[in-house]
Amino acid sequence: MSKARYSIVVPVFNEEEVIGESYKRLKEVMDSTKEPYEIIFINDGSRDSTYEILNTISETNAQVKIIDFSRNFGHQVAISAGMDYASGSAVVVIDADLQDPPEVILRMIEKWKEGFDVVYGKRLKRNGETIFKKITARLYYRILKSMTNVDIPTDVGDFRLIDRKVCEVMKSLTEKSRYVRGLISWVGFKQTSVEYEREERFAGETKYPLVKMIGLAADGITSFSYKPLKLASYLGFIVSFFSFLFLLYVAYEKLFTNKTVQGWASLIAVCVLMNGVMFILLGIMGEYIGRIFEESKNRPLYIVKNELGFKNASSEDK
Ligand code: UDP
Ligand code: MG
């Protein structure tokens, strides 16, 4: 088979209900380009029949390749693996659940042909997501922007096209806590966006429960900013300043008035409050130290159990 011009990277985790349909839509779209392409599914430790379905698909279509993780390593890691294995001149990352319409890829390809190296999908509207998700997502992207020096565009997910040279740089980044959309912005090159409406999930439910979402959010901020660490010193200064004023006031009362001593409750309140602040700050330190710990272990980002459809894949050597 001739070398693929486009690599479509699709991370999947328990997507048995949607995977058939997304393959169909992707295939239609990519066939219409009349150029060689490959679709790489990364099975991120699915516990349902996703892998079997993928396997059947790949048997009938040589353009479909599968990377099968030994367990669930997470969405961002799955995307990174896809980039490692992709061979196309342009690599497109897309979710499996059809929230990002595959048809938008054609517009991305157009931009790429105009000479852009990164074309990201900008969500104009999010259909079928909860108000809570919409609000927190909006807020989060703005906080992230204000905290980091990297120009991470707002309301942009991982749905994007990157040129081979950007992909090569991404492959050379070894950090373990991956925030792919941030890394791609950090890399630079000529970037642009295409706008689209985020659809409702085709079937099934989100594989990003709140806890995972918070984890991703924390990765985003801590990978690109150490401003939260500075919070401690700012707060320290502010609190010391006001404590000093308060001290003056107490001394004044003692020396020049004859008010009786009172205020046990307010004393406790201040103690408790300050303790709370301390714990928050300790927690922030912990977040960073934990990440340093992760990096220093230097374990591989992911473990592949099985690969299907790649030229030098073990399954084809037999
Ligand atoms: N996904 C994954 N590993 C995970 C969680 C999610 O590969 O641990 C995949 C999932 O199958 C989907 C994409 O990442 O293709 C986005 O997940 P989802 O649609 O559940 O997230 P949401 O759109 O709700 O933020
Ligand atoms: Mg989704």
C-alpha cells in the first residue's frame, strides 16, 4: 500500500456503541479526499467489546490499524501513542464519539494545504452537554489563559490536524503529565482554526467523569504555569501586612483604652481560616511535587499489548 498522506488518530475507551458508526463516517469522509490515508484506533484498555469490533473492521480494511494498550492509560496518552505510530504527512486527532463531526476534517485539510502546520477545531457551540460542563469548561479555559505564558486558545479541544513536522516535535517531548492541546500550542509553528459546532455524543456516555476532568484541568495548569506556587508568597505578604496592622491596633487598645479582653470566637475563626489556607497551599505544592515524582520515575508513557495493521507489527511477522 502506498504511504499514507493522512493519519487519523482515534482514541477509544469502551466505545462499542459508537465505534462502528464513527468508522463508517470517517471512512466516507476520508475516501472523498481520494488520497491515501490510515485510521489508527488506540484501544485504551476498553473492557467491553470495542477491541473485537475494531478487529473485525481491520480485517476487511487495510487502512485501519489498531494499537491495543495493556490497560487504560488515559485519553491524552492514547493520543500521544497515536502520534508516535502515525506515518502520514498530516495527522488528525479526533474523538470516537462523533462529537467532533468528521466532515470538519476536510476543512482542516484545506487549511493545511494552504500552508498551516496546526489547524485546530474551535467549538462555537456545544450541543447536548450539561450546563455544568459548559460553564466550567468556559471558566477553565479563561483561567488557564490568564495563568500561562503559552497562548493556549480558548474553547479548543484535542480535535485538530497537525503537520508531520509538528508531530515529530510532539514525539520528542517526553513529559509524562500530558496536556496535548497545551503542548501543541507551546510548539508554535503556523497555527489557525476552523470553527464547528460540537455535536451530542452519538451513543454511550462520557468517558470523562468529573474526577478525570479535574485531573486533566490540573495537568493543564501545572504543566504550563507555576503561578499557583507563587500564591503562597502573595498570601503570606498580604496576611502579614494585615496582621501587623492588627497588632498595632491591639497594642493601642491595651495602652490607651480600658476595654475588657474578649473575642475568643474571632480568634478561633482566624486560626481555622489560616489553617485552611495552609492546607490549600500545601496541596498545591503537593500537586507539583507529585508531578516531579512522576517524571523522575521515567517509566514509559504507555504499554502496547498488541498492534495490528502496522508494517512491522508482530502479528504480521508470523
Ligand atoms: N477516551 C480514552 N481514554 C479515556 C477516556 C476517554 O481514550 O480514559 C476517549 C473516548 O473514547 C473518546 C475521547 O477519548 O473517544 C473523548 O472522551 P469523551 O467523549 O468521553 O469525553 P467528553 O467528550 O465527554 O469530554
Ligand atoms: Mg465526547
